[in-house]
Amino acid sequence: MSTSRPAGLSIKPLKRSDLIAQEIKRLITEKNLSPGDRLPRESELQAQFRVSKGTIREALKSLEVQGLLSISTGPSGGGTIVEVPLDRTLQFMQNYLFFQEVTIDNIYGVRQMLEPELAAGAVPHLTEADFHALEHSISCCDPNQSGVELLEQRREDVNFHDILAAANPNPFLRFTCELINEMIRQLIVFGNRTAQAEHRRFGAENAAFHRDILDAARARDSEQVRRLMQEHMQSATRSVQRMKGRLQGRLILDADTLRRGSAAPTPPGRSAARESAGAAASTLAKTPARTRGQAAVRTAPEPLHAATSPKAKAVASARSRSTAAAKPVAAKTAARSKTGTQKK
């Protein structure tokens, strides 16, 4: 008895370059290659898989788009294994979420479930360098202390959570929370008519919760940290709702990633991040608070930095963001001071 395939259903065969891309992935797995390791040269891959140069290049390009490879050209060119960046993962996810009904309440509902456990789990693993980074983050996001713009303060609110995420030993929980944090940076906007007093109130509440969480973490009180983070997330949800926060319905472009990558240099590691944090703290101490006249505050794309480990990466990323936030403020202040001197 013969069976006929239902009308309208067909299995589309994979292109040869897609098949080769899968074989290269299998090669990476079998050889246990890590970020920084190089693939065989194009000519060697061409001979191994018995395909044309164009097919190999198309397969490598596909893997580069997925974030798995960095491609170099020339006689010795080829692919180098790289760690898939968080912003690339977010881009793929946002392409999916663009067609879904995801609301700000959905995002903060998940945060209320995950952030308390993330913070509590991080407490035993926090170092003095982490505490220093958390203190610096608080000084940047507190509207009563910071001289940076409100937009930078809202970014720094999220950086605080990134530092805690970096210390948590659960890689999947860490990844999930960092992904949500990056969505908040890139996709959340507030109503144009939201008063500046509301933004300042939101920042002051966040800074107060962050200080209490930091104190409890220094005391190695995981349960207190969990309780405070629960209260913090509930308070933040109410504030975002009051300020009419919403998700932008947009696809994230490759150009956004390129702009973020060129906005701030990547520090080589944790030692450089410490120097950056010290420089930022010095700059902020010399910068007077200024009147802020923004009609709307929007979280914006931020550069993600490579580091020697996930924990060092998040700490370096948060500190370099603080440094980047301080530089334009210091430059504007210096320019104003110079103009005033010339007038005199």
C-alpha cells in the first residue's frame, strides 16, 4: 500500500553551504575547539569536504553571522573560533520577539522571579573588586550624588545587576539575567511627558535599594539579599509602570552593534577595569551636578566587552560603561569652564 505525501508539505533540502556549515560545527565539537582556536585554512577545508572555494566561504560566512567565527582574509586567512557575544544572541531573540506580544510587565515579571535568586547565589562569590564595582555603580546612578545625565544613570542601574550576575556560579541563570538586562538597555523607553522628578525619584529608590543590597552582601547575608532584591524588583516594576515604560517594537540592526562596538574601547581585563573605575570616580568627583532638561529618557545600546572570564567580562563591562558615561560630562564641563575664562 503506497502512501502519498500530503499536498502542500515538502521538505526543502539544505544548500550545500549549509551542510558544510553543519560539518564545521561538528568539527569544532569533535576537536573540542575553544574561543581563540583557528579552523584549518580555506584550502584545507575545501580539500577535506571536496567542495568549491565559494561553498566554503559561504559556509564560513554563515557561521560568522551566527557569531561563532571571526573571518580573516589573505593567504593565511580563515576562521577563528569566538565566544558568541550577548548582543548577537539578543539580536536573534529580538527578531523572534518582534512578532510576539511581549510587554514590559512580562519582562519585569521574569525579573521578579530570577533576580532575587541570582543575587542570593552571588553573595558567597563576591570579591573586594566586585564590592568596589558595586559601590562605584551606586555613585553613578544616584541622582543625589552623580553628575552624569539621567540616561547614563538608568544604564548604571542595570550595570549593578550585571556585576551580581557575573559572580553567580550558575551559567544559565547568569546568561538569562544578562540577556534581560541587555533587553532593558536597548528596548525600554519611557513616556515623553514623564516628569524629570519621576526619573529622579526612580533613580533615588534604585540607589537606596542597591546600597542596602550591597551592605547585606558584604555581611554575607544571602537571605537578606534575596529579600531586598524581591522588594527592589517589585518597586522597580511599579516605577516603570508609573513612568509609562514600554518596549520598543523594533528589530535590532547590525549597525546598532557596530555603533556600540566603536563607542568605547574594550579593556583587556580586570586590572584595566579597575584603573578605568578609578579614573571614572576621579572624574565624577570633579564634575559638578548639572541641570538636566531631557524631555524623555531612553535606555540605549551599550558596548559589550570581551574579558578573560564571564565574571571579569561583566565587571569590566560595567566599569567601562561608567567611565564612558563620565567622559562626556567631564568634557562638557571643561568646555564651559574654558568659555567662561575667555569671556572674562
